[in-house]
Amino acid sequence: MKKIGLVGGTGPESTLMYYKELNTRIDQMTYGRQMPEIVIESVDFRKAWEFMCTGQYDLLGEYLAEKVNRLKNSGAEVIALTAGTMHVLYQDLVAKTQTPLVSIPQAVAREAKRQNFHKVALLGTAFTMEQDYMKQDFREAGIQVCVPEAADRELIARRIFEELENGIVKESTLKEFQDIIRKMQIFNGVEAVVLGCTELPLLLNSGNCPVPCLDSVDIHINELIRLASGQGVAPAADMSSVWKKAEIVFLTPQISIDRPENAVYRKTTRSNDGNGGETQKDYFYDKYDNPICLVDTTLLQKNPNSSAGAVIRRSYQYNEDGTISEQTTSGDDPFGKVTTSRFTYNSNKKVLMEHRFEDGRETGTITYDYDSHDNPSRVSVTSGDNLIRTTQGIKSTYDPKGRVSYKEMLYHSGNGAIKSIHTWYEYDDKGNMVLEKSQKAGETQMEYRKNYYDGSSRLIKSVRYVGDQLVSSETYEYEFF
């Protein structure tokens, strides 16, 4: 892997995005075996912006060239500017430093052509929208570039400088940008929008934009990875083709698992508890992403001479509306007992009650209450004689996109005292939960779970820490039939 050099600080928020994503994606790409070497030369944003605004391009060019040369001297082989606006001096920088910088406009124009767009909207700073440096590569690719009208350009530039450059993201600003893009879609016929400022992905993405987004940061990062790895890595949006070729490599000894007839793919989960203990579970799914069965071969792999009951098998049956009607688990103890759960649902298809059976005899129930967001607010577990054994009260706080950002869970301990667990959640720009932090009342150490995803938002790795101590690691592999 070649060493990556970034001219950062213009602005700081985008530099953080580059650093985080390069580490995360390369870690995922190498299945946790490698992280990139990255060196950053961070410029004085106020100084660079003053040169830009006063037209002192010669001084700005010298300032940026100094940073590029320092990156070269530090051993960086793949070098890039982390701001679209600074590409106004791209050709001059290449000439001054004799360094083939990885260009944002070139990478985004190639991606737009690959996706067969013919007319795109360009959003960014005033320089980006009004000058030619970001548009030229699109024209050479045969793609027409449209910019917003003057009043809208002024609003966009002001929001970028006053809010996004400082990490401020407002719902009101998102609404303004959405209205501008819809207007360009109707009156200009744009098919996609180019996020030409590297802070814009903080606000806009394909999930909230009226037209597809060409995220300059995302595309640029993928290009840096491709050049740094020399392996021609597929863009994040196309990672599904990589996973379709994935093969399941079983732990020794290999256990033969019969594939259900209507299964379209298998997800294999391998866990390590940090002390050498390993587990493996195989989940089979149908074309609707519904689980068909689970096979847990952990115990048999640890002891090939153990009874067949050491292989846990779970199967599912479905109602006509797609909800699970029955879940049956067998072989989960040495006596080979069969446990079954049958479910009833509320009008929102949320489980209202789970009835549990063991060898045909009902042993207890679990009852669920939900809040206004359809997330559990209370879970009550009863034994066969209907005595409440455990009750949990759950209070959730939500972010502007309706995702759980904080949760407090109250539960009864063994001695009857009420304890609490506090949990915080963080998400990536695709809505995937990437970090879960939790702390039990009275305990000093925080527990962390970090999740990693491929370009199709499939979970591929999850690690759990208590404080600084790694306590478990899980990897997920997919095989398509």
C-alpha cells in the first residue's frame, strides 16, 4: 500500500472525513489486516481563504506548493487536495511541484460518465460554481454542467462558509438546498447533482436529495484507495460484485451444511472472544432477505466427537404478511430438547407477544410495548405461572432523521434493585450504525461496539471494547447462490 499524502485544513471538517474514511475503507478492504499510512499537511484555512478572496493566486499557489513538496519529502506517493475550491490552481500546482495530484474534478467526471449522466447540477463555493476549473473535465467527458441562478449561488456559498465549514448542519439549510435542486431538475433538466465542495456531503446525500448525488469526497477517496493499493478496487457503490465472488472458508474441522432449496445467499458469522474462543454461525436467507434457518456448528467444531445435539439448528415459518409465525430451535443442549417461539403482532407488524414452548409445553411469554417510533419501550418476561420475572423500561432519544441517538434502559437486578444502562449511537452518511457506546450505572469503564460495512451497507466486521481492551471481534462473509 502506497503512502497517502493529504493537503488538509481547507476546511477541517472535510479533512476529518478523508482521514476517517481512508482508514475505515482500507481496513474493510483488507479484512482488518492493514491500515493506510497517511500524512497530512494542514494549511491555515483563514490564510488560504484570504488569498483566494483577494485574488492573490500567486501567493496561494506558493503556499499550497510548499505543502505538496513537504508531503513528497515525507514519502507520500499518492497526494491530493482535500478541497474542491483549491483545484482552481490544480494545473499550476502540478507544474510547480512536478507531482501528478489526484484530481477531484477528473475523478467525479469519470464517475458521472460511467453512470451515463448527460446533464448535472454543480454545487459548491462561489469559486467552484462560477469559474471553469470544475466544469472543464465534465465538458471533455461530454457532460453538460448547470449552476444555480445568482441568488441561489450566493445562498449556497454563504451556508457553506458560515455553517458547513464549521461543522454546523441545519435542517433548514437542507430544505433550502433541496428546493434549489428541485428547481434545477424542473427547469434545467439536471439528472444528478455534483457535490463540488467537500463539506456538502455533511448535508446532502442520495437518501435526502431529489436527484442522485455525485459525492466528490466519496468518489475522490475511492480513487485515492485505487491508486494507493494498485489493485483497481471497485467504487463503494459497486462492492456488491466483489462480495458475490466471496467464498466461505470454514474453520477446521469443516462441517457439511445442507443449503435450503429456496436460499439465495448465506451469511457466515465468526466471533472471537479475545481469549481464543471462537464461534461460527451460518444464516441462510431467501430472496426477500428473510432468514430461513440458522446453523451453529461452534460446539461440534470444538469437539468433533460430541453428540449431534451440539449443532444448533433454528428454522423459521412465516405468515402471509411476511412476519415470522414460528421459530424452532433444536440441538441446543445435550438432551436434544426442541424449543419453539410463536409470535403475535400489533397493527404495525411489531411483535406484541412471544410465547415460548419446550418440547410442546409452554414455559413463558415475552410481552413488548413500543414508543411512538415503534421501538421497544418496555419488555416484560414471565414464567409459566405468569409471575413477572424481569421488566425493562427503555427511553429512547432520536436524531432529526428519526434514528435512535441515545437510549436509557432500566432493569431489575437479581436482588430487586433497579439499574440502568446508558447507550449512545452514531451513524454513517448511509444510515448504518457505526458506533455504539454504553455504560452501566456505577461502572467507570465505557463499552464500545464499532461496526464496519461494505459499499452495499452489508455488515462485514464488528468489534467490541471495554475501555481500551478488545473483548470480542466478529467478521461477516457472504456467499450468493
